[in-house]
Amino acid sequence: MRRLILFLVVGLAAACSKRGGHAAAHRAQPGDIAIVGATVVPMDRERALPDHTVLVRGDRIVALAPSADVDVRLATVVDATDAWVLPGLVDMHVHLWSKRDLDLFLLNGVTTVRDLFGEPARVRWRDAIAKGELAGPTILTAGPILDGDPPVWPGSDVVTTADQARAAVQAQKQAGYDWLKVYSGLSADVYAAIIDEARKVGLPVGGHVPRAVGLDGVLASGQVTIEHLDGYVPFFGEPVKESKTALTVKAGVWNCPTLVVTDRFGKLDDPAQLAGTRGLELMSPIEREGWKPANDFRLRAFTPEMFEDVRQKNLRRRELVRELNAAGAKLLLGTDTGNPYIVPGFAVVDELGLLVEAGLTPWQALRTATAAAGELQGRPGELGVIAAGARADLIVVGKDPLSQVTNVADPSVVMVRGVVRRRDELLAEARKPPPSPADVLATLPALPAEGTAVASARYDVLFRDAPIGAEQANLSRGDGGPLVVHGHAVYTVPGSTQTTYRATRDAMELTTDTLAPPRVSVARKGGSVVATQDAKPPLELAADDDAVLAPQTIAEFVWYGEALATLAVGDRRTFTLVSVRTETELVLAAGFLTFTRTADADGRRHYRLAGRHGTLDATGTFSLDADGAPHRVSLALDFGTIVTQRVQ
């Protein structure tokens, strides 16, 4: 009888184990999530595990085991029978423009991104996502690009001496950035100072290969990542003739090839080739308009021969990726999202396909988008793999990604930091139109008036005839005092920003979410204009006593309108100005505008204008309503025409 009882007990235990009963090796707790019955591709090494369960507690994986070994009765179950589960994908080269980009990344199973041209808003997004206050992939962000003078990109940190370089590195560290990005125009001594200071403060350096340093110098420097195969096959210039593969392997440098972005550039002379780009319908018309070569300062002068050169270099890039992979060099996936026809998230699948075309196996390509990122970040076993203790970033797909790498497209389930998101939910978010600038403006507090109200005006801001922003301005005047303008300015393209200001002709105060700290004061002091930002050293720029403070809001045109009141038709007047820029950092820049009065029309004064607004050449027109508020300002700049139009 005892033997019979023992036999029955052992048999019952075995049966319970198979059903996920009490004898199971792993038991779910209330609140756990179990993804059951899947073929799991854990990416720790090349293997696939059929009929496995991934058990998640909070934002961590607590078990990966055969389904029979996991008791899931207390868990929320995600049935992944006949599906494949992989780690969430990582895009290690992006440029985030708007919060809508975050939705598109999640839709495509991208659960971590590295932004390589950051600003204070990216730090805020990163922290809000980490706290669960904002939906999106985990963000790693560099600060503004570190470049020489002149920089390729506006908003870069321009550093021309070693002392400036060290100070910029310290400032970016203090601002909370995760990476530093170097660019092509840095001198050799400035680059060396950046690398040295970065090592001291513990920030990794990625980016381009400065021309003054060269590929050999970068490989020997300690720079962690090289983007776009720059230096090997630069976008402008000749590829290196001798092989640098062995030197690359020895240096331990990571390459982020971004094959998809140069593939797209090679087709921009015939955009019809790109009409089938996946996800294109989710991009805004203004973004797609900006992708046209005529609207891209890098491509306006491109000839057919130059486009053909891009295509030939693309062949060499693929050969180089094959060589680097075969030699065991370190590779990462990146897309350079933010460039033409690089749709956030969707382009990751395209890049995986191009890596396989270049000679990687599907598993090797997937590794560049998963486990390799964890290794780069010094977190192997925690990021980019499915294992106990790893972050719970997972995707569920319906087809085998090891037989066809593009089968990772359109995941049915995306888990990001332990939160399950279904495809229909994510697609609905991605399709939701962003709020209009006017809608955002309407949510802001009412503006005050000082003394006697003069005018209240609301404006739409258009770029290439599409709305990108809105502004509200209240003009008032104290007893015998100067005009005062209180205003709100909001922009939803290319990113969502808000600024509130109080301005007179001689001073202004503003608060903007593009800066950290967000408060700025600007005022005349002797023969200079001085700008102070909380907790930062002041900026000072020599300026004429009557130079107009130009904060890139409608307020500056209030001052022009006042001063031009007595100008006769046909006459002209030139103003010096101090442009106050706050896009990514506080900048003061000198400029000038010449106004010529033209014939009045519709009860308004009209003017032509031309000059230089900070670093931008500008031409255009300006009209003024009878109440002193600007009616319409049209500025033709290098990158297109911006119109600020009063709404009646």
C-alpha cells in the first residue's frame, strides 16, 4: 500500500509539473505576466527554445524555462503559442523630433534608442519614460554635437580650443547626457581634449571621424562608436584604400553602419523608388515635403553624378560590413532616423534586411539590434537578451525571424519595461493626429496686461504652408512707459516646445522647455547685451545702444513697427539686432535687417525686408495693423519660408 501511495504521489507531481502545477520549478506571483508557449530566441547565443515561457515581474524577467516548468496560474497570461519571442529591438542611431516618434518606435518593437543630437527636452523625455510618465522606448541621449567652426548643424556646441572642449564636456555631463557626439570639423587638439575629458567624467564618445584626426587616429583614441562607416567610406571624400579591418578589431571600436540612410540618399534623385517605404502614411506632410532634395541643404547642389557616387559607395559599404563581420569586428544597428524616408521603427526592419544582404546571417543581424547594444552599454545579460534578471523588453512575432530576418516586422505584442502593449493599441496611437498648435496654445494660462491694454493678437506660424506653431501676444503700455509684450509661443513641428515671455525693447524674460534651466533674462548693459540663464555663466555680446532684441517671436516686429512709423513710402531703414536663440542652448548672435516701406494696403503699413538674423540670411515682407500689432511676417530663410500670420 505504501508503495502504491508513493507511486500515485510521484505520478501526480509529474502531472502537476506538466500542467504548470505546484511542483513546477518557477511559480508566478500575483501581478506577474507570463508569455507562454512560444519559441523563444533569447539572443544570448544562437539558439531557439520551443514551447518556453517567459515570466516577468515588474520590469524584469524572472524566469525563462520550458512551459511545463512554470506555474502561471497567478499570472496574467499572454498566449504566444505558434509565435516567436525575441528581445525588444534597439536602434543605436536616431534623431528624435517629436513624441510621435516614440509611438512609431514602440509600434515596431523598438524598446531602446540612442539619440545622437540631444537637447534638454530629450533628457526630460528620458526621465519621464523611466518614471512611467511618458510612453516610449528607453532613451539614451547624447548632448548637442561637438563640432568645429563653422559647424555643419545649427545648434551644435562649437569648440575651437582645448579649454572650450573640456568645458563643453563638463557642461554636457552636468546636464545629464549619456553620450558625447563628435563631428567632422574638430581640430586634432580639440578632439584629443574631448576624448581625454570624456574619459575623466565617464561619458562614452561616439560620432564621426574628424577630418583632422583621420580614421587611424580615431581607432587609436578610445572613441567607442563610429557612425555611418565614416572615415572608412565617408559621405564626401574618397574611401580609404587599404583595409582597416584588423586595426578595427584590435581597437575594439564599434561600427554603427546605418546602411539604410545612405541607401535612401542614393535614391533621392528618383523618389518614386521610395514610394513604397513602409510606414510612409504615418509621416506628416510637412516632414515628407522636407525630404525633397530641393528642401535639404545637403542635397540642393547634388548632380546626377553625385547621386551615382553615393550608390557606388553604398556597394563598398556593404562589402565593408561583410569584411568587418567576418573578422569579428563589433557591429551595432542604427538607422539615422530623422533623415529622408527613414521612418521611425520601420527603418529598423529595413536595416536588418540590408545587413543580411551585406552578408550577415539573420541571427547575426538580430544581434546587432539586441545583445550587442547591451554589450556596448556595459550591461550584457541585462539589455538585449531574454534571461532571468534582464530588463523585460520583448516582442512577439508570428513568423520565424531566424529563417527570414524581416519577420520581426509588425510584432503583435510589444513589452517595454514590463508593460504589455498590443499592436492594435499601438497602431491607434500612431495614427492619432497630433494636437494642433492652436489647441496647445489654448491650454496655456491667460496672459497679463500691464497698465493700458493696446492689442491682443493670435498668430498661426506656417512653414511651407503647413502649420508648425502658434503664438499669442498681448501688447500693453504703462503710464507713459514703453510698450510691453507678454506672449506664449508653441511649436509642434519638428518637436513640441513652449515658451512664455515678457519683453520690452530693452529687456526680456522668458521661460522655455527647450533649455535646462528653463529661465532666461536678457538686458542691455552699457555697450552690450547680457543674457543670463539660471545657474549658468552669463553671455555677453557687444551691441549698439539701439540694437533690437530679437527673441524669434512676434515681439521683435512690434519694436520694428514702432520705429518705422514715420518712414515714408520708398524710404528704408536698417536696424542692428541681437538674435536670442534658445533652440538647444542659449545663444546671442549679431545681425541686421533693412526695411523698405512699400505702399499701404488694406489699412496696413507694408515693408520689404532683407538682412541677416543671427546666422541666417533672410528676405521677406512685413505688415502692421493699425493697433500696432504685426499682421503678417514672411521670412525666406535658407531652409524654407516661415510665415507668421495674425488670425482675425
